[in-house]
Amino acid sequence: MRNVPKSLLLLMCIIVLAASPASGQEKFSSFYARFNQAVVQKDTATLQQMMSPRFDFLTTANVDPSTVFAALDSNNAQLWTNLQTATQQASPVLDEYADQPAQLLWCTPTETIYNCYVVFQKNKNNKWRWRAFVMPQK
């Protein structure tokens, strides 16, 4: 490499750095695999770490994680089952939530008047977060 001009070496370094993912970025597939495993195991500690600080749940915005997990456990864990079934049988799709790009995982609504989806979005640090588990009215 003694005969390679410094400008070419600099250009090569720039290309390599530009092609490599930023350290703060996480691929959705690896985030979703961790999420899926946590849901299957009902690992609330891991799920809470993956949650957005402003988490939307069912029809309410900005719900505390303890409220979310208590509701998941209620009614014979019907919502846990719903979440587990969705992660095992469906795949997230690119869409929007709250006017921002998101990955949406469709789930089964508790009543026919609702839609149901689990939402994943990147935060301001470009890291994936579990943003919502919502059932808005159709």
C-alpha cells in the first residue's frame, strides 16, 4: 500500500464508513426477534425496556407500563394470548402510526368494531421501540 495515493486511501475509508451501519442503528429484524422471544416468555422486564416512554395502549395514549402488564394479565391473559398469537402467526408491515413511519403487526381485536395492531417505531436516537398495542375503532 506504499504506492497508493493518500487521497485514494481517504476515499476508500469514507466509502467503508458510509457503507457500515451507524452504531446507534439497530436492524428491525434483530429488534423484532428479541421482542418476539420476550412476548413468548412473558418477559415483562425485557418488554418494558423495549417500550417507548410514551406508550399507547388499547384506546388510551401515554399509558404506564405497570397498567399495560396488569391489563395483559387480566381476563385469563386474553391480551397476552392475542399478542403471542400475533407474533407467532403474522409479520410486521411498513406503515405509519401517528404520522410517523412504523412497523405494524396486525392482531385480533376484542370486538368487531375495532382494528388491532402492535406498533414499532424508531425513537429520536434511531433505536427501535415498542410504541403501542392499540385497538382503535374502525
